[in-house]
Amino acid sequence: MKVILKHIHTIGIAAVLLTLAAGCSKYIDKEPLDQFSDLDYWNSEDNVKAFCWGFYNDIVIGYSKGAGFGRFYFSTFADDQISSSFQNFDKNAPSGDGNWDFDDVRKANLVMDRVNSVPMDQTAKNHWNGVAHFFRAWVYFRLVKRFGDVPWYSKVLDISQDSAIYKPRDPRNMVMDSVLADLNFAIANLRSKADADANTINKDVALALKSRVCLYEGTYSEYNEKDNARAATYLEQCKDASTKLMDAGYSLSDAYRSVYNSNDVSGNPEIILYKKYVTGTASHSVVGYTNSTTVMSGLNRSAINSYLCTDGLPIDLSPEYKGDEGIKNVRANRDGRLTATIDTFLCYQGTLVYGMSSTTGYRIAKFLPDGVVKPGDVLPAPYNETDAPIFWIAEIYENYAEASAELDKLGKYTITQHDLDISVNLLRKRGHVDSLELSGHQGTAVNGVVFVDPKKDADVTSLIWEIRRDRRDELMMDGLRFDDLIRWHKLDYMDSQKNPDIFVGAKVPANPDITLNAQGYLLPYSAGTERTVQPRDYLSPIPTGQISLYTNGELKQNTGW
């Protein structure tokens, strides 16, 4: 269990400061000769850089070594995949939650406090100050998404400062405004991509995080808080940051999967920041888990049906749709992002292929290196070394399109065909899908034919519905879907009573080892397995162990827990 004292604890060199402070004496004014003092450490840019490497290990999460951690494929708790073991919302507040962690906030504050005294030029001081502001913003963004109100710590605290450490939670909006201020500071002070070390935090990376943060906060404000003025402010900031990146020389690679399945993405024109993996130093399991006899977490029927046909129409409207009797029909005339994401065969209990099976029958192919088909074609888990994208231009295109459409809906911007053509239509083109066209105010068309998806939610426009669809399909299994459902106030998509297709797989012939529904679709879970959603599920509970540490009673639980 992580306790609140993590607020004042850090690792490595920073911890020495507390040791020295506790052990100092009025009779001794010299630093101990056998210890590495805090003041001795902050004496060069190389030391600052070395200290900041810790942020990358703690905060920059890419591929994972196992289920339950990391983005990409393993982030199954949403409405797209079916895990081999049933996943549900918390039913009771836990005593501990590793996500309630302020270690890296303290480390960032420590850098900000020390960096100006380090002997280096002002440009270097500005840059590392920007790095610290960037990572503090990222940590707090994650905390707010999970817990809502959290205590904001803007400076390094001493262990004796109980009242400051055990402070009440600050309002989420205040914290998110501080996050935006941190990101704007980082953008103004970080080195450019050309001047920074390769594949490290730079101005472009800060713009990418700002694009993601501001889209989240803008739509969260609109759909959860009904605060359109705040929504517009953040969506305008998202659009501005996205535009700067779209003008910075990034472009789409020819192959959709190349961002996800390559051992070296350093030359990929889409990549803004990536995580490097090297066997023996740092490796992962994403390839192994989709290329072994371990049961895969396959895409569900809801996810498969979200992909368009190549004529740009939903499957319920397109004459190109061949139905779902067999994998060949499922893949026929479909968005290339679907055919790159699932394989050409179905595999499930009783009908294994190369010993492999999937919970839904659909074999995940998106993360497999080119040419990999069966176990043995590549190193098994956990020795995979394909690079993981952290920020890349495809997400920025999606952010730009959505922010533009939302601002238009709020009366703060007039979206144009050009806005779609420089964002989602580039992604659709790569997937060999006809372009999305504007029709009237927030209407949609393809090839001049106006259409409205019959499955569209009544509370969103056709344009926003199609942009959200494109985001889902482009970023499938990329670890962003749960956040999207939260900010749109659409957790009901994860309610199996309201959206039964989330627990339904492929249409397959019967065999004794599987369970099918009345229509012949694979059911991964036993009859009666359900997931329901409550209003409290939009925020995680505060760990009760943390609450008990506040003897002043200042740490309050989230509503409903």
C-alpha cells in the first residue's frame, strides 16, 4: 500500500536531502565525506539530465510485460475487447491504490527548486525547468482523470510540514488549470526537437500532451460539467496545439501498422515520441500475448461493427457489406484499419489455429511484426522489442477534427471541409475509405450522399458521431478508449445490459467447447455475466488507507463510495 508519506519521499539523490536534514548538528557545518549530498549533486547539466531520466521510467508507459498494466492491447477495460477473465468496476473502495502516488510530483518540484542554481546557461536552465513542468502536468493529468479532486503540490515539502502534506483535495478544475499552465510553461521553455536530445521531451512533445489534455478537459467540461465556456477555452487550446504540430512536418507513414509493429520507429514520419525496447535491457509482451497459446483478448462484436466499409458508410447502410458469416466476409470491403488489426483466420476453443485462440475468435494482428503468423516466428513474451508510440501524428489529427467539430457545435468556430481533409480524411485515405464530407450544419455525407448512422446516439450530431467512430477505429487498443468514454459521459457503452455486443464475439459454427447465443455468436462468458454502470464509476474511490492517515479528516471520499 502506498501511503501519503510518498508526498514527501523521492528516490536516489533527492532522498539524501532528508537524511542530511535529519542528521545535521549545530556542531558540524561540513558535509559528511562518505555521503552524496544534495548540494553536491546539483552541479552540472549532466546530473540534471540523469535525474530526469527517472521520469521516463515512471511516467512514459508504452507496451507492457503483462496484463493489467500499460497501454496497447492490455488496456482491455473499455468497450472494445473481451478479456479472458471478467473485468468489472470496483464494488468497494480498496485500502490501497498504486495510482494515488505523488512521488513524481515531488521529483518535478525538486528539479524546479534546484535547477536555477546549477552552473549551466540560461537556455539549459529553461529547458530542464520545462521538462519538470511537463512531467508534473502529465502526472496530475493522470491523477485527475482517475480521482477528480486531488491535492496540488507546487513546491518541495519538508517531512515536518504536516499541514501542507495532509492538505485537503483541491478542486479538479483548479488542478487542470494548473496542468495547462505547466504545459504552456513547458512549451515556452523546452528546446525544439532539433535542439533536444533525440527521442526526449521537447517542445513538440509538450504540444502533443497539451493537445491530448485540452481535448479531454474541453469535452469533459462540456459533457460532464455542462460548462460550455470552459469547454470552449480548452478546445481552442487543443486546436491551437494540434495545428502547430500538423504544421511541424510530421506525416502519415504508408502502412497503418508500422507505428506499432516495428523494431525501430525512429525514422517513422508519424512519431513524435516513442519508447525504445531492447531485449536484455527493456522488453515487453504485447507481441507474445498475440502470438502464443495464451488465450488472446479479442475484439468484440461492438468494435468489429464500428469499422466502415470502403465506401465510407456504416455496415448498416453500405451495399458493400458482406455480413459476418466467416472471417472472409467480415474483412471484405472494410476499412483497412480493420484488416490490419485482425487476422485472416478465426481461432477459438475447439477450433485452434497453430494452437492459438481468442476470447472472441478474432486474432489480434495489429502489433505483430510483418511476416509473423504463428508461435515461433518471433521471440515469445516477455522478450519482445518492437518500439511503442507514445505520441504520434495520427492522434493529433483525431484531436484536431474533434475539437473543430465541438467548437462548431458550441458556436465558437465554423468547421470546414478543409478541416476534415487535413485530419480524419488523411487517416481514412490510408485505410482506403472514402472521405467524410460536410452536409449542412454538422451533417455528414460520402460521395455527395447524405447519411446518418441508424445506431447514432440521439444526443450527438452526425458529424461528431462519425469523428468519434474514426477515433475509435484509428486508435483501437491504444489505451485511450476508456478516457474517451469518461469525457463523453458514455460509460453506458460498457454496460452489458445497454450494449450487449460488448460480450459477444464472432459468428462461428457450434462445437462442444464453446457457448453461442441464439444467433450463433460466440459468448466468452457464462450465462448471466453482466456489467452495469453507476454514476460513481466515473471516478475511482480514494484508497481508504490514505483517508485513515488524515487524522484531521481532511481527505474526503468521492461521491457514492
